[in-house]
Amino acid sequence: MADMKTSIFPGSVRAALVAGLVAGLVTGLESGAASPVAAQGQPSAEAGRIKSSMCAGCHNIPGYKTAFPSVYSVPKLDGQHATYIISALRAYKSGERQHPSMRAIAASLTDQDMADLAAFYSSSPAKSASR
Amino acid sequence: MKNRLLAIIACCLFAAGAAQAGNPEAGKEKSRTCAACHGPEGNSATGDFPRLAGQHYDYLVKTMRDYKVGKRKNAIMAPQVANLSQRDMEDLAAYFSHQQGLVTRKNSYFVH
């Protein structure tokens, strides 16, 4: 990446932005082509798996920590309830819940995106899988 | 800008010093109130309440602190954390983070 040294963003934010851009392109292409999205309105874990490319750069790297705005482990999502994931994303989108990266990402999501992502993340077998 | 840099450094120092100070056994005792909504061992029964079992220790501490200082607002959680000490929060976080529940699944979409 040629602009790494001149970027004004800290590493994790830059990574999130890049991931978001890539995800936007990918989902854009996916929705244009024959995508695995089920009937409109039906949450699809498979569609969510593809859309999760914008989440995975932080949430699916074991032990990953944010560096901005403060340092702490990015919460685990796999095995979380779908309803809770949707309510969290909506709260980020509305600004009720505050986090710069999450606000930006959630703002780009439709209700269908949120439902698909929630279906994907809640589909992980909680408890039975190892931590 | 300078203040911001200092704040970031302070956060780094805090995070480095906060490596799992809580006692899970003590946290178990203190977690009885939590179980009413978050379920036994933090595995809540419905999506109205997040699953806490297996969540990262430092994230749980941060969340409780955010509720306590009002950075994160929730009508149910605010009164719950109001009387928790830093030690209580660390013990609770230690307990819930030690339970089996949430996981980090490596996203196979990227792994080829």
C-alpha cells in the first residue's frame, strides 16, 4: 500500500476503512450478480457470511484489539443472539451507541444487511465451540 | 493534538495494566443479579439481552464502566452498575469471560 506512510488514520481505522471499501465493492458486485441472498426480507446467514467481510477484519481475528478511540479487545460476535446484534447495529446507526468505526459501518447497512449479518453471527454454535 | 496524544498514551498504559485483574470465583458470587437477564453463566435465553459468556474480559470491564459513567446509556444497565466498584466489575468480567459461550470464528471467506 503506497499511502501507508502518509495516512492520517491509525492502523486499525485504516484497516477498517479499507475493509469497508473492499466489502462495499464485494457486496455491490454480489448484489448485482446472482447472489446467495434468499427471498427479500428473509434473513440469510449465507448472505450475511459474505457481507461479514466488512466485520471480519476486526471481529474475526482472535484476540484483535482496537487502537482507536481506546485500546480494548473487539467484542466476540459469534454465538451472539441475532436480535441483540440487530439492536446494537441500529443503535450505532442512530448514534445512540457511540463508536466512530461502528457508526460509519452501521450507517452503510440496510435493515436487510443487518438481518443477514445477525443470521450469520448467531449461527455460530455458542458453547459447543472452543474459545 | 498534544492532549489527544497524551490521552491515547494513557489509554495504552491503562489497557496494559488492566490485564485480567478480576477473580472469577468472586465474580460468580456477584453475578446472581445479572443472571436474571443474562442467563445462567451469561448465556441469556433471548436476544433481548446479550450473551456475555466467553466475551473478552477487557471488553466487559469497558462496557460496565461506560454504563457507569453514562457514556453508554441503557435504562436497565445504568442502575445495575451504579453501585459496582472497579473491583466488582473486574470480578464479574473475569467470571463471565471464563464461561463457555461466545467464540471468535475465523472467517473462512478470507482464508484461501
